Amino acid sequence: MPSAARRATVGALVSTLLGTLLSLVPATTAHAEPVLLSQGRQATASSTEAAAFAASAAVDGNLTSTRWSSQWSDNQWFQVDLGRSAQISRIVLTWEAAYGKAYDIQLSDNGTDWRTVRSVTAGDGGTDDLAVSGTGRYVRLQGVTRATGYGYSLWEFQVYGSTGDTPQLPGGGDLGPNVHVIDPSTPDIQGKLDAVFKQQESAQFGTGRHAFLFKPGTYNNLNAQIGFYTQIAGLGLKPDDTLINGDITVDAGWFNGNATQNFWRGAENLAVNPVNGTNRWAVSQASSFRRMHVKGGLNLAPNGYGWASGGYIADSKIDGQVGNYSQQQWYTRDSSIGGWSNSVWNQVFSGVEGAPANSFPEPRYTTLATTPISREKPFLYLDGNEYKVFAPAKRTNARGTTWASGTPQGQSIPLSRFYVVKPGTTAATINQALAQGLHLLFTPGVYHVDRTIEINRPDTIVLGLGLATIIPDNGVTALRVADVDGVRLAGFLIDAGPVNSPTLLEVGPQNASADHSANPTTVQDVYIRIGGAGAGKATTSMVVNSDDTIIDHTWVWRADHGDGVGWETNRADYGVRVNGDDVLATGLFVEHFNKYDVEWYGERGRTVFFQNEKAYDAPNQAAIQNGTTKGYAAYRVDDSVNTHEGWGMGSYCYYNVDPTIRQDHGFKAPVKPGVKFHSLLTVSLGGNGHFEHVINDVGAPTQGTETIPSTVVSFP
């Protein structure tokens, strides 16, 4: 047979065989591979044995130390909302010692009408790996018979399946070009730091965003100068894992020695051994110093001791003295210090070992022995060669650092469970990642969103690096949290867009009522800005509806300088409104709003440290008139509230457009036994406007041009 004919015959035979084989193989595009759909989703149950055994613990990915446990009776149920309808193919139940002998697996489209897809009648505990088939959004374990005298107890309830043809977004991945990961062998580390500082030193409203992440090790002869929108952090589990023999410096040379505009930067999770024994950190609002170990002193003033306007230290150890010098106000929480100098207007401490004694009004120290509730900010670290995010545990009546006396308590979450958000990512993609059950890690950059980012899953972490900035387009709310447990928002800036947004950040829907005391939502180093980088508007910047929320260091700022600034140009009537009960604010900076800066409607609210300036640019007295009251209070507790307490709170006025403006008071609150304030002050900056009283009609008026505070030690 000729070769050409032979090749044709062989080709025909191969084609026939291939066609036959393909007919036997299912099409690979018909169904997506089963994936874990339940982890981190909203879970509910018929009962819980105690608060420590909440339903959410059975979908948190922890197979050995957290669990859901019911009360001790039959006919208990546990269910999970997958967020959307899915094709369910497998369910894995990891039982604790108290297991179900008989139970049903049920599916529902609406959470009301259930259909049983698998029944187990002879369960023996351990791990039940069940094949099922059906579709539904809600998946339920319906208990029939317990195997023990206790309840039903699950370490984990895992649902596998597919949500259709939409590709699953990957977790993890690289951190992008503006995250500079450094190790001790990296060449020219100083040059890399200097190059970014040159870009960012005076770029107050620029678009550059950077994070320097130092792997564990020792680094010698460095001076890390930190400019705008720059974060420096260690990648160890504890600060002492990463030591810089040198300095981490913020100064104010760019602004002629005035540090009052050194905003938007941070240092975290590092040990620093300063060259001359004292590290300089001359900052103002929206600058955090967290989980730091300074093996020496810390100077909070710029070179030359020019003005500086407040900052925040948490979970840090400063071996030497903190030199406050010219800092007008400062808040230090859950730390250890070797001493503190000077007091200016308002220095507040809670849970700080070595803090000065409470002595307000002179020296102006307000000191609480402990912080009522705290839970430190999540942070990125390296476990071997794997990136993880550590989510510290909640503490009550906290004092001192979380790390100095041993391994910090909390949960480690691999980066593979985070969607790594990079500039250009759309809000639709971000929401898809959230619906898929992923956390969010925003890399340094500026993000425009044309729809609200919706956080609906309990225990979701949204963590920003390098002051990642979210700008809502077309007047949408930038970010909204459902009334769920344990959401953590940290490390990003929300910048209002030119179309008015009714709100920029909402924590919980209206009329939220769930109890989150065991696992609160936290808002940490989340800053909000209206104007400055360009015209922006928002009616109310932050609304907190969920009970038990912790606001731990925020600066909510209607801009008084920059671009897009004017009484109506960057109109923003209200700064922060709290409707939820049992909300705690530790480190609350809110400034320059057209009407009320803070309004509080929830019961049992508490604020430890508050700093405020009234709007500079009010054109005249009539513009701020509030009925028969001259001006809107900086901090108002509604007359309906029966219990509220605040410590270390100041409001300042600088009416530079019309210095004749009079403000009736800085604070307004009902006179009730349960409403209490400690260490209040008002200040007129250079006599540009004045306060008649401090709170209600209590407290002497400010007067003259000497910038001398008027104080109230306690109210009522």
C-alpha cells in the first residue's frame, strides 16, 4: 500500500477511535468543579448552648477549636445561607463528642420551605462525608435524635457544590507593585525608602500609595522617612521579630516645621532601636502607631518643636519616655511606656502601663486604668513562606500590649482566603469575591466604585495596605455592612465623590438589633474625607446602626484646605451618627462638618478620647444658627438617651472667615443620672470665634486671643 494511502487509513481509524472516546467522556464545561461554599457564610441555629458556641463557629474554617453547640434537646437545627442558589453535591459534618445519631439534610430556596435530600439514621459521630444532590440557597441540618445526653455539637459544617457557570475568583496571589517586600538581603533598602519618600513627602492629596513590608530579621543603619499614604510594617507575628537599628521618622521639613498636616500614614509591628536613643514621630490626625516596640524614647514633636495636632498609639511598648512636647492632643491605648512629658490640651490614656496619673485639668491628663473592650487591628504576616492575616482576639478591661508576655491570642487566616484587590478592580468583582466567601485585602491604590461594596458575611475582614482609597461614584454609599457578627474593617480611606452620597460608610442596616457583644464589628484606622483632593459631598459620613460596634481610631474630616473646599463646595452636614446600642469609640477624631460632627442616639454608648474642630469656613453667624441655639454642638447625645459616658473630649473653634461667630457650646447632652462626661474642654484658636459654654450651659466661655482652654472636670 502506498504511504499516502496508509496515512489516510490510519488517520481515519484514529478519528473514529477519538470520536468514540469523546462520546464516553462528559463535557468538562457542563458543571464547575465543586468548591467549598459555606465557609464564612451567615449561619443561624435553633439554639446555642452558650455565647461561646455560636452558629458562626461551625463555618469559620477552624476544625479544632471553635464549634456550634445546641441546647440539650432533640429537634434542634443549624443552617447556613450560601448567599445565592447553588448546586449542592457534598456535605461534610465534623462532629464534636456530642453528635447526631439521626438527622436530615435539607435545602431551601427561601429559608422557609424545606426539602430533605439526605437522611441519616445510624450516625456514629466523627466525620460524616455525605453525597447529596439538589439545588438551594439555604442548607439545614435538622436534628432528629441525639446520640448523647448533651446537644448537637459541630466543629464544622461544610457545603460543597457549584454556583453555576460564573468562574470562581482566586484567593491569594501577589501583592502588586506598590507593596515593597524587604528582607535583610535586599540591595539598597535605604535607596528604595528614600525614592518613595521623595514622591510622598509633600503629596498631601496625591494618588501615590505605598506599603513597605519588612520580613523578620535585623536591618542596620536605616532611616525610614514616612510620607503621605505610606505604611511601614513588619511581617513577623510579634514586633520584636523584625528589628530596625535606625529610625522610623516623620518630621515636618516640607511644611516649614509645622506638623499639623502630617496626615495619612502608619507604622506597625516593628521594633526600632533609634540611632540617638529617641525616635521622631511628629504626626497629626489619621496617623497610627500600632504594635511597635521602641527601644528608647519617642518624640512626638517636629524638629524645632513646631505645632502638631494629635495622633494615636496602640498595643505598643516604648521603653523610654514619650516626649509629647507641642502635641495638642493624643490618645494612647493598651500599651506600655517609660514615661510621658507635657500635656498641652488633651492627653488621654486607657490601659497604659506607665501612664501619668489622672490629673485633668492640670496637667491635662485623663487616665483610665483599663480599656473597656478592645480587639487589635488585623495584620499581614509571614508564617514560614506563607502570607497569613492574624486577627487578634477580643479583650475586656485590657491593659498593656497583646504580645509582650507571650504569643498573641487570635486566629491566623491564610492569604488564600483573601481576594487580593488591585487598582482597576470593579465593585462588581469585589462583591463577587465577597459573595464567594473571600475576605478582602486592598493593595495600595485608588479605587472607584460605581456600586456599594456589600459585606454580608460574618467575620469578614476588609484590610487595606498603604492607605488604599475608595471613592464612590454617582453618589453611592462606598461600603455597607450587614447586621452580622465580627466584621473587621481596617486600614483604608474613603474619599467622597463629587456627586453627593447620602452616606459613605454604614455599619448595620436601619433598626439593626442583633446582639454582637461576644463578637463585635470593629472599624480601625478607617478614615473618611470630604473634599481636599477635589470637590466631594456626603450628607452623613459614617452611620453605625449595629449594636456593640467598636470604632477604634478614625478621622472623619470635612476638608478645610486643598482643592474642592468651600462652605457649599464640599457640603457635609453630619460626620458620625451612632444609632446602635453599646457602641464604643476609642480614638474618635471628627472635624469641620456643616452641622453636627457627632450625633449619638444609641444607649450605653462610650467614647474614650474625642477631638474636634468646628468648620472654619462658616460665612457668618446665620449660616450655623440652629433654631434658637448658636451653632451645632460638636458632640450631641440625643435627649432620648438614658445612659452614655465620655472621657477626654475637646472641641476647638477657628472661625477664620467671620471671627465674630459665637458657639453656644461644644457638647450637648441630656441631664440624667446615667449620662456622664469626664475631662471636657473647649478652645478658641487665637480668638477666631468663641464658645459661650463647654457643655449645655456649663463651663466658662472662651475669651481673648491666648488660646486658653475652658474646662469641665465632670458633668453633671
